[in-house]
Amino acid sequence: MERKVTGSISSSKNVTGHKKTGEVITNSLPKLPLSTIFAMTFGFFGVNMAFSLQSSQMGRIFQTIGANPTKLGFFFILPPLAGMVVQPLVGKYSDLTWSNKYGRRIPYLMLGAPIAALVMVLLPNAGSFGFGYASIAALTFGAIAILFMDLSSNVCMQPFKMIVGDMVNEDQKDLAWSWQQSFSNLGGVVATVFPFLLTMFGVSNIAKQGVVPLSVRLSFYIGAVILLATSIYTVIKVKEYDPVTYAEYHHLDLNHHKKTPSLWSLIKKAPRAFWEVSFVQLFDWFAFQYLWTYATGAIAKNVWNTANTASTGYQAAGNWYGILTCIQSIAAVIWGFLILSKTNPLKRKFWFRVGLVLGSIGFTGVFMIHNEYLLILPFCLIGISYLTMQTEAFSIFTSALDGKNEGAYMGLFNCGICLPQIIASVASFAIFPLINKSMPGMILVAGIVMLLGAVAVSVIKEDKPQVNNI
């Protein structure tokens, strides 16, 4: 019999047995009500509003305040660098945080959400304090703001991922991850469409040189409010397992959490899936870093034939990239709910490869197309790719964990997302001049790297659901 929860999900008296299906033994975590899975995944809606505004508007903001296009990679190094520092630490120390009242992941969400909201208000104002266009002060303020925004956003993000790893059983794991990524993309839809809609309603989309338009600033303000609201909803609705229940469901010694191995020792003992999936992520996250960095400039060049950041055409391209990102997110949401949430766990590697191939086609399409409306199709493919690569990567990796040091491993695993972005940003200093400083060309490079990632999926061997020794 599969272990289920009937009533309070924190009661250890509901554990009744296990089920064997062929070679797969489902773990003894209970089957959660859909309302509980909704509560633990919906918060990603608000968190990804912060990340989506950052990714879709960051290049626009820094070029608007005077950053040299050849040096954009420097600013895009900061967010993943922050993630590599924060995510493993949040994971490690939240593994040790046990509170019957607040849980062990939720306290970090309660800390990170207000700080992230505050920095979201500050970032788009980097050019509003009279520092001057292209001044060191303006660029430094922007760099510090984006660094702290990513630090705090990562503190918000990690608890949502870790709660899924802590509480969701193998049968519901693909559902939970696809829901989380779908809500994440839905947050992206709302965030990225704001500048366009605000402009339609008469909010100014242009400003004096060096100042970020009001349409962008208001979008960040609204995003900050929604981030706080959705985080509060999760804090109120999600009740994490107490230490006794958690240990029983994961078949662990009750005092397992008192052991504090170093992050380095955990890396040395990491399951094979950690390295296999991280290798693939070297390619796909490398590619998406170039999309976030150069998409606005590529669209402005291909469609509006301008590279002047103060021009109406460039700012229109920035708004249209927001709409395309919105369409990308809608495609991802539809794909996640209709396809990935219903896929066979034994086919994870297959869908991983499909997602990367579709992403490669999408990136190549962005490079080739010079019509704003025709860009919709490649961005739909990019959206499908973005959701698929995240869902399958986390499903494959978390299936290899046994419940011990789960938060720390999730944090370390996210370094496999951050490191490729740093590598891509550093590599851009050589690649960008090499291709004659062509922003569309950088998107083509991303498409080629994405295709290499699809080939790299072959290295993944651990693509079967978790087996527990009960």
C-alpha cells in the first residue's frame, strides 16, 4: 500500500507501508493533496517575477545608464556569482534549522522576501539619483543593486525548491516540479508584460539619457509587491514536516540533522546524477545567459535596425522583448501543465533532450528572423525548452537523494546553474569581439551550445525514479 496522509500532513501515524511496481519502489513520503502542492509551488510565481524582470530588463537598464555593450558580461557575472555563494549556504544551514512553529525552510523565505522587494525598488532607479550618464557612480550603484537583488532573491527561491525535495513523493515529483516551473513562468508572463502594458496606458517609455523609463520602474515596484504577497501566502499555507515525521518518512535516524558535514565533503560524496546533470547544465545555462544579455540588443538590431540605446526604436525593442518573454512563459506554462506534468518518470532523459533541441531551434530562429511577429514562434520553443530543462534536471537529481543533507545538496546543485552563467559571461569578453560585436551573433552561439547540450544528455545514466530500502 502506498503511504498516504489523511488529515494533518505532519502526523507520523499515517505511515502504513510501501508499494512495489516492477523495479520501482515508491518512497514512503505521503501522497499530498493538490492544494498542498499548489501552496508550496505557487510562491514561485512571485519569486520569478523578480528574476524575470531582472533577466528581461537588466541589459536594457545597464545600457540605458551607459554601460559599454562590450562590457555587459561583467554585470551579468554578479547574479550567478551571488547564487553560487548563497544557495549552498541556505541549503546547508536550513538543513540544521528545525522549528515546529516555522519549519526549517520557511524562515529563510521570511528573511529573503522583504529584502528582495526593497532591492527591486532600488535597482531601476540606478539612473535617477543624478549620478550622470555612464558615470562610475551610476554603474556601481546598479552593480551593487543587482548583486543584492540576486542575493535576496536566491534566499527566497531556495526554500521553495527544498520544500518540494523534502515533502513530495516520487509519484508526485514530476507534477510538483512542473507546477513550480509553470507558476514560475506564469510569474514571468506577468512581469515581462508590465512595461508594454504600462506604455499602452500612457506611462512614459522613454526618459532623458541615463534614466530608466517610468514604465520599467513601475514594473519593478509592482513586482516587489506581488513577490511579498505570494511569499506570505506560502508562509501561511505550508506546514513543513516536524523532525520526527521527516526522519520516519525518509527512513533516517532522528538525529541525522545534527551531523554537519562540510560542503566540500558533500561534494565528494555527491550522487552520480549530481555530476551527470550538472555537466548537461554547463551547456543549457550557458546558452540562456546569452539570451538574457543580448536579446534586447539583437532584436533592436534585427527588427528596428538600431543600436542607439536612447532611441525610440531601441526602447520599443526592449518592450517587445518583454512581450516575447511573456509569450515564452505562456508556452512554457501550457507545456508544463499539459505535457510534462503527465510524463512517465522513466522518460525524463528523453524529454530533457527534446527540450534542448527545441531550444537550439528557437535560438537559431531569433538570430535569423527580422520580423517582430515571426519572433513569436522561436520564443515559444525557447519557453518549452526553459521549462523542460529545469523540470527534468531537478527530477533526475532529486530522485538520487535519500533525504540526508537535502537542502545542502539542492544548494550545491544550483551552483551547476550559476557556474555556466559565469563561464558564459567571462567567455563573452572573447567571443563578442570575435564575431564583430554582433548581438544577434551571440544568440546564434547560444543555439549551437544548446545543441551540444542535447548531445551531452547521453552522459546521464541515473534517470530512474528513486529506490528506497524500506
